[in-house]
Amino acid sequence: MNWETFSGRYKARDGINCQWRIARRPVGNVRPEDFEWTEEPIPVPKDGEVLLETMYLGLAPVMRMYMMGTDRTGDEHQRVGDVIRGRGVARVIESKNPDLPVGEIVQGAIGWQTYRVSSMTPAEKFFRVTTPDLPYSLAAGALGMNGLSAFAGFFICGEPKRGDVTVISGAAGGVGTMVVQMARIAGSRTIVGIAGGAEKCRFIKDLGCDEAIDYKSESVPQRLKELCPEGIDFYFDNVGGEILTACLENLAMNARIVLCGSISEYTRETPFGLTNYTRLRAVEGKMAGFFVYNHLHRWEEFTGQMADWIRAGKIKPVQDIVEGFESMPAALSRLFEGKNVGVQCCRVRPEPVRRKLFD
């Protein structure tokens, strides 16, 4: 069954809480058979709770990991039959919480469903959307967890230095497109982006990369040696696997590597075995991972700075928006097929018509 036929079976309806649930554990990329569509009555909020109507849902490679039953910590969280985890943007349409009036826009852990009741506890990680002059869709991307991942990974963990030779894998993806622009803000001397296909490579050069490597048609190790003859000062890794291996072979002294994602490894049956990490010794380099939820205390700092950069034109948000809640499974598949450019998200409902959208 193809995605068009599968998605065409379903249509979200007003007055019904439509949900996507885990039908089975994925093997390789997600398939239609991995998803189950269910419909339930819209839940009713109790005292202290609010009813949320979903506007946008973000998509990220980690959602396949959720469907496997784990998150990035390796802990088991989701069972077959559960509503798939995910974050998005929603409008309060009924409130029994005096701190959150009807009409308030929030972003947080909605899950793959068109309505949700929430008590807004810290564990649910909801935040008010405080940028009414910008599209609400950005709260599912540049002003959401994708943006915080880029901001915390690049500026906090990576400690960029003016004059760096910076390499970014997955440079046309949701986090990568923001890191490319952050590297320009930080004063990198040379920015090399790695992406799949000539069209994406042209795109990331227009976005701010000095050079682009097409991993589908070029030898990444050879091109890194040609483009970074004195080595890589800062490598922001979104893909893991063989590209991480290639970058480790071409490091400058005191190089820094930030491990943000490893999409090339998520669908492997056998975990990738990194064999050349000892290259860090020779250059006295550092390789560090990070977990975005450990940086939630920086939320106001991050959203304030990111919004200022967007307004000033220093960062141009890149979003790949699919239409309709029924498109969520196919949109997740697109991530692993390399079809998306920028943050992949789904418009479940139109934004309220009350202001000019950001261009």
C-alpha cells in the first residue's frame, strides 16, 4: 500500500478527537501498517485543566524511536496501541484553569491527536507562545524543540569560535538549516554543509554555506580533505554513521564535535560501530552529546534570541509543511527518505486570521 492510498482513507472531522496510534513496531523505515487511526469523543477538562485544539504538529526522526518503544535515553515509554508521542502548537478552546484563558496559544507535548486535555504540569513541558507577531507554525520548529536543539547544541555545547572551519551534516534538515545560519552569526571562516542531492546542496549554499558536499554523488572523505585542508574545527553531527567517521579522520587541533542526531543509524538492525574515535587523542579534540530537554531552563533566553534573529533577518526559518492530520505517517516517512527541506511539520488547522503572516 502506498502513502497516498493510505492517507486517503482518513479525514479528520470536527467534533471528533482523531488519533494516530502505534499499530506495530517499525522495521526499517515506517510503513502504513505501522499506524492505526482511531476516533474518540473530544475529552472534557476538569478543574485546573484546559482543552487544546491542535493547530500544528512537528515531526522528527526520534518519533520512530518512540514507536519502537524507547526515547533517546533508551527507556521504554510507548506500547503498541499508544497514541504516538510528539510536540505541537495548540489553541485553548475551553479552560478551567484561570491562568490559561480561552484563545491562549501554547506549544508542548500534544501527541498525534487533534484534541488534548492538559493540566499543564511541568512534566508535560508546555510553554506559552509569546511571539504573536510571528507565525504560530514556528513554535513547532525554529521557536520549538528543533530550534532549541540547534541553539543549545551549537552555542552551549559546541562553543563556537570566530574563524572556525565548521562542517554540518544533515545541513538541509530541521536542525541543520538553523545551524548553518548560526555558524554565519558566530563568525565561522568557512561553512561546509553536507546534504543529499544537487538541489539540496544548492539550497544550503543559498542559505549560508560556503561549500556543499553531496553525499549521494560525491566521496565525503575526499571532499572534506579538499575543502578543509587544515582540518575541521567544529563538526555538528546530525547523521552519525559513515559521515561521522569521515569527519573524525579530518580534524584540526582542538576540534570540537557535537552529537545532535544520528538519523543514518535509526533504521539499522545492527547499531553502527564507530571505530576511529581515538582520532580525538591526536588533535586533543572533544566529542560531546547533549539532550535537548536538559536545556529547558534556557527556554526564555533561546526564544527571545531566536525571535530577534528572525525579525532581523539573520535567521530565515525553513519549514516543510504538509497539510492535514491524515498526512502525519507519510510525513514521518519523508524524513528517512531525505525528502524534507528544513523542519517537517503538519498543519492540522489554519492559523487564526488576525495578523499578517511572517514572510
